[in-house]
Amino acid sequence: MSSISGITEADIAHFLANNPAFFERHAELLASITLTSPHGQRAVSLQERQMEMLRERIKGLEMRIVEMIRHGQENLGIADRIHRTTRRLLLTTDPALLPTRLVETLKHEFLIPQAGLRLWHVAEAYAGEPWAQGASDDAHTFAASLTMPYCGANSGFEAAEWLGDQAAVASMAMLPLRQGDDCFGLLVLGSPDPTRYAADMGTDFLMRIGELASAALSRLRAPAA
């Protein structure tokens, strides 16, 4: 750091910061000080440079506000879709229709190319339904091990077989269905887009969907012994 007669730039900066009236007493300096503009090699006055800095700061704040508004609108849209899904499930009076109604509604509301689910330990009246078939003990164990929705690539998971065209599934989200601590099913969402369900994506809304699905489908469970 350069210095003049033992005075450093830090000393000067400290003096100016603690003596704001300096430029009031020497107002002519504000007009005479020139700086290089960041938008070219032309020289600008100190006031003009400050205005440029303020414009840049305001532009940055405007971009942040626009981004916040966009995220807010997206979240509101997702909340509306979850609300419509909840309403449709509540209006379903026949419990046997709930799995199909849930899958169809999620695909429609969230534009999900493929979706499916499997339930186990269901009441005897529903044991012959398609959604109560074909989940192995390994699938039961895997679902029970999930503490939050799985999002990532389709790495040959058994659950991909529950979808219409497993070869077209590049990424998946798998949501465990629980009643208390007991896992009784798995909801699967699939997409041909490998980035649709990425390992680093937020899962807050997926968790809400899992909780909603669990609450609705718990009506199909066998009564506790």
C-alpha cells in the first residue's frame, strides 16, 4: 500500500470515513476528482461514478426481486395443484378408486409422464387390486428405508417396472407411504427427462404429496390385529 510522508491509504480512508463534513468544507474536490468508468476508458466525476454504482446496485436488487416473485408464483402454482389434488381425493367416496384417482390426478396436475404405486398389507377386500400386486420383499425394505423422497436416475429400480414404459424413464422420484412409523406402500413418479428428478433438488413439495397420499391411502390398510 502506497504512503505519503508516513500517511497510508488506510489512514486517508479512515479519516474520510470519520469526517463526513470534509467534502462539505471542500466541495470543489467532488467536481475535480475523476475516475475511470467501468463501462469504458472514459473519465467520469466522482458523483457520476457513484451514480453508476448505485444504478448497478439497483439493477441487482431488481433482478433479485424479479427472481423472488418468480419463485413465489411457482410455489403458489404448486400449492394450487396440491389443493386440487386434495379436493379430488376428498370427493372420492369409494376407497378402492383412491390409488387410480391419485395417480391420474398427479399426472394431470403436475404434467408427470408416468406414475404408479404399490400398496401392501391392504384389507382383504382390496387384495386382488392391481396396485396391491407385484411388490417384492426387497421393495418393501427399500421403501421402509427411505426417510425422505428419493430423487435421481433410474438405476434399474424394481419400482420402474410399475410404470407403463420403464425404458422411457430416465429419472424417478419415489415417495414412501407411511402411517405413523409403518411403511405400507411406495408412490413412483417417472420422467424421460434425466434432470426432472435430480438428486440435489428440493423435496419439500414431494414430501407434502407423500403425506397427502399416505393419509388418503391409509383407508385401504388391513385393520390392526
